[in-house]
Amino acid sequence: MDDRAQLLAWIEEEKDRIIAFFQDFVRAPSPNPPGDTTEAVAHITRFLEAEGLPFRLVDPQPTMANVVGTIEGPKPGRHLVLNGHIDVFPVDPDPGSEGWTHDPWGGEIVDGRLYGRGSTDMKAGTSASIWTYALLARLKDRLKGKLTLTCVSDEETFGPWGARWLMEHEPEVRGDCCLNGEPSSPFSVRFGEKGLMWLTFTVKTKGAHGAYTHASRSASRIAAALIRDLEAIEDLEVDLPDNLMRAQLEAKGATDRAMGPGAAQVLPKATLNIGTIQAGLKNNMIPHTCTFTADIRLPVGVTRDQVMTQVEKIAARHPAATFTEDHCNPPSWCDPAGEMLEIIQNNVVELGHERPIPVVSIGATDTRLWRWADIPAYVYGPFPEGMGSSDENVPVEDYLHVVRTHVLSAYDYLMAS
């Protein structure tokens, strides 16, 4: 039996263990905020210890440790990094109010679907990374190059203690390519993603009694006018290289299928979302302060400076308003026809699924950090069913398919070097 057949045989023989690991991972709550991933990290390390696999904890924030491990074959070759996050979205203390019909920390399997917070985002993908590391370690004596596992604890808040910390302080995690199992859909591979800019606007006026509209301008009405003007950001010109433009055009159908109808329309343009608004103390008082936050998504081909120039022009028309930049992630991308992407596509077809289409994501992942460092990074994971919502779930067969795809693709990438 050759190595690839052996890997698939192990997955079939140990299918129940692979599912149980994922199930217990979901049962280890790791909501962020607050960000305490201790129980989930312990679940991972118990498994790695039982398998006799090398790992270490990198914990600049002790309750949010990152698990890092590397295996190295006897022959020189390339270095592949597996990346996934441990933290998940929070759940309302009364999950019934959010519409949950299954225990968000129960890991129940009902009608072939595994339910729970983080099942999709992204404990299925992180489990796939861990099993890829474990199974390829059994072939260590025949592998080329290096395989590094990174399970990080701080993705949901942009990773100051997670992947960002590792990329800045741990050279071991950089590698030549990164493979990630964030939710994407089995029929698409993500080679890039939109960026984001978060701004906070504050409008201040004198304020007055609600009947005395001649005495003061309303901070909330100024804010409303400012928000209308900010919509012009969505008309910014996009300058895309030909290969990226072509890839996005060819992926229109897959983009809508993976991220919902209309996703292909908003993907190539800047978008504006007003996330929060606070103003006023009482209905018959003219508000003296209004604060709102803007979430601006930057497509590939639009820069931070382009957006900021536009925002500054618009804000200048409203002198009662000031704003601060709270966060900015530029868009990221790598080769839409890269070697790892083609390896993933070939393996998905070999496993009996349709060939996945290269797409750019409208959401953000830690893979941007590798792309910013000029390291190609690709995402192949389950469909985002219930992500950030109620009854988050993953079909068990989709999870197993992602495990098989990651295992074979990691092996092929290393052995081709």
C-alpha cells in the first residue's frame, strides 16, 4: 500500500476517533470574548501527548495559549504550516433567545450534523489540521521538509496574542506555504480576502430642549447626514491586476454559492456598515453627542490611503464631527493558480467531489498574516452553516472530507519538493 492509500485507510479505520475528537473539542468552551481557551487547549495537548507528538505552548497571555509543533522528515524540502484557531464567537447566556435548538456547547450529532458554537468557525478546520499533523507524523521517516502545526487562541479579536504574536516572534511558524481550514465551502478554495477598516465618529453640539430646535443643531441629525455621505465610499475605483480580475469574474457563481446570493456583487467593491449608534438621553432633548462606528470592507485593489482620503474629505464637510481609526487590515491575496491550490483541487476531485473554484473571501482570517509576509496561504473548509448565529453546525461527512483533503494535500505538497 502506498503512502497516500495508507493515509486514507487510517482515516477510515479511525473515523470514530476523528469524529469524537471534534465533538469533544466543541464541548470545550472557548468563547472570545472573554478569550479563556484553557479547556480547549488542554483537549488538544492531551491528544498530542497521547500520540507522542512534539509540541510546545506559546502563551504571551496565559489564558490564551497557542499550540505549536513541528515534525521534520529526513530529507530536505519545503516547509508547510497548518493553521487554525481555537477561540470562537461568544454565546448569549440564554442561548434560547438567540434561537439555539441544540446546546451550543453540547457537540450533539443529529441527522448527520455536529452542532455547537465553533463547530464551523473553526473547530472542524482546526481538528483537520491537528489530524493532518498526527497522521503525517506516522510517515515522518519518509517525509521531505517540515510540517508545522499552529493552533492559535486569539483570532476572533484579530490575534494580538495569537497568530500575529507568532508571526512576529516565532520564525518557526512562517514556512513556505500555509494551509487553513476556516469555513469556506467544499466547492471553493480561498486565495485572498477583503480587508477592513474600523472607524469611530463622534459628533458634538451644544444640545437643547427638543422644542428649541433653533437653539442647537442635533448631533444625531448631523451624524445621519454624515452616514449618508459616507456611502460614497462604495463607489471607490478598484485597480485589480488582470489575473485577479479574471479569477473573480470566473468565480462569480462559486462566490454566491459559498457566501450567499449577492456576495459576488459586493466582493469587488468597498462596502460600508454602520455597526453601532449611540445618541440622546431623552426623547424631548436635542442630543449634544452622537457616536457611531463604521465597518468598511476593502476589496483587493483598494488601499487604506484611498479610503482614508475619501473619509477625510467627507468628514471635512461636517465640522462638528471627529473620527478615529480603530483598526485596519489591508486586503490580502496570493496566486489564484498557485501550486497548493491546484493540489487541493486535484485531491477534492480524487475524493469524488466537484473541482473547487478559487475565490476571494468577504470575511477575514489569520491567513492574511502569511500573505502579508509574501507566503502563499489557502483556505479550504466546510460550509459556514450558522457561523456567528444559532445552531452552528457541520455535516460530519463534510468534516471528514476536509480532513482527507488536508491530509492528502499536505502530503503531496511536501513530497513534491
